Amino acid sequence: MGLLLVVAAASFAGSLVFFADTVSPSARRRTRAVAVSRRFLGSGLPLPRRRSAARAAAEELGGRFASEKFRNALPQRLAAAGLAGRVSVEAFIALRVGFAAVGALAGLCLGSLGSSSSRTLLMIVAFAALAFFAPAFLLERRASKRRSAIHDALPSALDLLAVTVEAGLGLFGAIERLVQNTEGPLADEFALVLTELRVGDSSERALRRMAKRLQSPEMTSFVRALIQGEQLGLSLGQTLRNLADDSRRRRRAAAEELAAKAPVKMLVPTAIFIFPALFVVILGPAVLELKQYL
């Protein structure tokens, strides 16, 4: 038990060092500087990064427990959650190790209240495993909420793009006007597209990268239809109008589907929480009356 306490305390101290190296104001300023440098120098160029010994050890340990498939898919998941320029793959893996250390310490503290060593070990392993997988779960939740916000803002954004294009602006100017007048995840994604267009990239590649980052079927179909319309020489304004109408129809169909599922979802809580209380209120007086005659 003493050895486990020492290991857990050391892991907790290491996680505190990692958090200080990642969340402190100086670390955040350094991360923003690295992101700006990568934007202008190219993401493929190696940039020097200062790492503490605890963070380097956590990255190495987390890399051993992370599968190759997870590591390859992690940049895409970070981009979908809007954390591509703020959290690196190595930092996220080290964060999982820090969470696991905190979870192991919590399991040790709770398990030490009892007298069984096997129970303590089981709680340490359980809490550490839950804490280790918690960042991935939270990352997926953040990406899902961000995709939902983008889906909600897409029809209005397409209307604004259509109006500005019909007013005489090109796609570049329309996206710039959209970024200036709106806020939110969709505006951030279009701002990144605008940055890529300004450095000389083609609109097709910039839009395809945006669809790949978001991992959304609706955004993928939007980008595909916009690129095909531009290649075939169709009216850009009319294409955007049609895309806006199609996005609204999809959103309305999704809302109707959720409304149709609501009665089925309400059946279980109704049967568990409402029906028993209703039976007690209705049948309780009758049962009390019957007891007087039996």
C-alpha cells in the first residue's frame, strides 16, 4: 500500500507539472506562437518546442498505450473539435496520462478507506481506466456539439453568401464578408478557408480540407455541390440558394425525426416515475377502505 501511495503521489505531481506546462499563460502564448509560425511556414516544417521532463515522459508513456490507428485519427478528431491549432497530438496523449494518474490517485484514496487490498487495487485500475478514456470521450462530445452548431448556422450562412455573390462579389469576397459579419464555429472554419485562399491556395483544395476537418456529411455534400457547380459553370448565387434550401429541408427532416422519437423516449421514464405514483394516488384510498372491511 505504501508503494502504491508513493507511485500515485509521484504520478499526481507529474500531472501537475504537465498541466502547468500546458495550461499556464506562458504555455498558451507559446502554443499560439507555434500555431502562427506553422501557418506561415507550413505544417510540415519542424519547429523547436520546449518540453519539460514530466511532459516528455507522459508523451512517451501515452504513446505506448495509444494504438497506431488512434494516433493517425487523432489530428482529424482534434480538427473536428476546433483544437487543431491549440492542442497537439503529443499534448493530448500526455493529457490522457495525466488524467489516468489523477484517476489512480482518486481510486487509491477511496480504496484506502476499506480494509481489502484487492478492492483498493480494483478501484485504482477502474478509476485510472475511466480517467484515461475520459479525454477522448470529451473530445468526441465537443466535436459533436461543434458539428451541430455548424449545421444550425449553415442555412443562414449560405443565404448571406448567395446575397453577396448576387451583389457582384466573388467567392473570396463573399467568404470575407461572412467572416466579418458572423461568429461561431462555421465562421472560424470559413476564416481558415479565407486564410488559405489568401496565401495562394485554390478554393477547391481549401473547401475540401474544410470538409475533411469537419467530418460532416452535410458539409461534404455542400463542398461537393459548390465545387461541381463552379466546374460546370453554373451560377454561383443560384447554387448557393439551392444549397441553402436543401440544408433547411434536411434540418426540418431531422427535427421531425426527433419529434417522432420523443413519445418512445418518454415511455420509459413515464412507466418508471409517473405510473407508480399515479397508482398510489388512485388505488391508495381504495386499498385503505378495503382494509377496514377485511
